[in-house]
Amino acid sequence: MDRSPVIGFIGLGRMGGPMAGNLVAAGHPVVVYDIDRSKCEPLAARGAQIADSPAAVAAASDISLSIIMNDAVLRQVTLGESGIVHGARPGHLYCDLSTVSPSASAEVGAALSTAGIAYLRGRVAGSIGLAQAGELTIFASGSSADFGRAEPVLTALGKRILYVGSGEVAAYLKLVHSTIVGVYAALMGEALTLGEKGGVDFEQMLDILTEGPLGSVQLALKAPMLKKRDFDDPPSDIDTAAKDLDIVLSAAREQRIPMPLTSAVRQIMTQRQAGGSGKQDIWSMLETFEEMAALDRSADVRATDGGES
């Protein structure tokens, strides 16, 4: 009887922690690593093994996954002194699930290929809540055979697992997703400000938009937050979205693709960051448009809070 493959997981942040937990819950033997060891300990209490480096994760596993912050961390995790390339055994498959640039991903892919390590470019669509529930959408590119190996593992993390092609296709598809998320949030902020300035009741406007032909899953999800102005502790904050748009715009420059709308939205995000709102939900961009329109909502906020104290 063949043994179950050991699954490595690197990066136990807000998304990675729940995802690794779902692998443990599904009965996979799991070995984990994070630069902050305290993030590993809850998983160890549930039966996961803790490794002291990405190389050790690769040495102890058959398939390793990662979800980390940026290009620099990807290079360090894979090609650094204690990177996967120095620990992986023959036949090892590495699948990165992070939002990183296509160029960095291609660089890592070439180095891993030279070392005889299989590499799958996986990307995630969904929130922390969906990560916790194991209901993410995950799409991947690379070798179809490598995808076939990884698919049974990825089904513990998402409800839709899709193969989208070879090479860096998944990396570009994720950037399409990030572009739409950021620009849509800004567009709605600008449009809602126009309605407010014209005297439209804010909550009624949201209800009509949500229930009408312009409604969307995203708007329905965000409408309660917009009504309450509850932008703190979000599933996706300005800082992360800005980082993603930086990757989008860098890739666009490399491909000579003009993206004037996305560039403008990135500047709105910069304004939010400069004002100390980088950790707020990306839909807090609404407040920047209101400020530019000299729209004072303080009276509305006081009414919502029950009056002045």
C-alpha cells in the first residue's frame, strides 16, 4: 500500500495558516515552516511537524506549498541559502500560491528546473473567510502532469481547482484579478460620492445598486461594511492591494501595456497610505473621493453613533 504523500507548507500568515490547517484536517501528513515559529505551534498541536527552514520542509515532504508576501521572499524561500532548492529530493513538486510577478516566478521556475525540481504556479482567489472554510478558488499553470499530482492536495484548500495552462499563465490571471478588485473598489467610491453629493440617501443608493442589474457578489459583500463605515480589520487591506497593483504595473511596463486607470487607482491608494489608512479595507477609498468632493459626512456619522457625546 502506497503511503500518503507528505505535504509541506511555507508561510502561515492570515491566509496560509488556515490553509495549512485544512490540510491537517483533511488527514494529510503536514510539515510547516514560518519565520515566526509561534505561528507553527497551533498546527503542531494538531499533529503537524515543524521544520526550521524551507530546505527542511522540502527535505521532509513530497509536495510543498507556499503563500508568501512578495518576489524577494519567493526568491529567498526557493533559492536562498536555506531555500527549497537545497533540500528537495528527486521528484519533489513545489507549488507557490503567492501573488508575485510573472518575471520573478519565471526566474524561480528556471532555477528549479535546472535543479530537477518540478514547479507549479498556483494562485488563489478568495478571502480569509474562504481560506478558513476551504472554499477558495485555486488556479494553476505549469505542467499538466504536475497539476495532476497537486490537485488532490489542493482540493483540501478550495472548492474550485482549475488548470489554466502552461508557464506563467496563472501569474498573469492573478494580476487580472487584482486589477479588477482594486479598480472596482475605486470606481464604486467615486460613483457613490457623486450620488451623495447630489443628495441621494447613501444606504438606499447601496440597496438599489446591490439589488439591481449593476449588483455584484463583491458589492453585496461590501455593502454592510460601507453602511457602517467599518473599514478596520479587513480581509484585504490597502497595503496589500497596493503591493499587488505595483506588481500589475511592473508587469504592464515589461509588456508595454498602458494601464492609465490602474495607475490612477494606485495613486488613490498612496493617498490612503500617506494618511495612515493602509491597514483599512480597500473600499475605504470611498472616503478619499468624499474628501476631494468636500463632502462632510460627520453629521451622518454622529447620527449613526447616536448623537454627539
